[in-house]
Amino acid sequence: MKNWFVYIIHCTDDTLYTGITTDIERRYAQHALQQGAKYFRGRKPRKLVYLEGGHDRSTATKREIEIKKLSRENKFQLIASEEN
């Protein structure tokens, strides 16, 4: 069983992008090259600011949805938390 990660990237336009992957280095590179997520066609990733591992596909997807529902302020609290 693969280990899935939930991640947040801080973008050049000061937005936060949340996603899931099994290979964070590959996925970040894809975002930097504007491949994959349409979100990155008009912006670039600045920095990986949150990474949470230990998920299977199902729990990673559920966690991604939870994080996406958070307010911007709560996302920054998550990024600053001890869990990160």
C-alpha cells in the first residue's frame, strides 16, 4: 500500500493550494512546470508549507477536503502548528 501525502503550497500570488500525492517532489516539479493542475497555469508555486503523511488514498482525499474547507486564517494556523 502506498503512502499518500496531503500538502499545501504557498503560491506566488499569495494563495494556498492544497493537494494529495504519493510523490511530493515529482508533484511539486509538475506544478512548477505548469503541468497537471490547472490552478498553476496562471501562478507558480513559491514554497511547500505543509506536508502530512501516513494516509491511504481514501483518508488523504478526505483530509484534503477538510483542509480546503478551512478559512485562510485556519490554514495558516495549521501551517504554523506542531503537526507540520
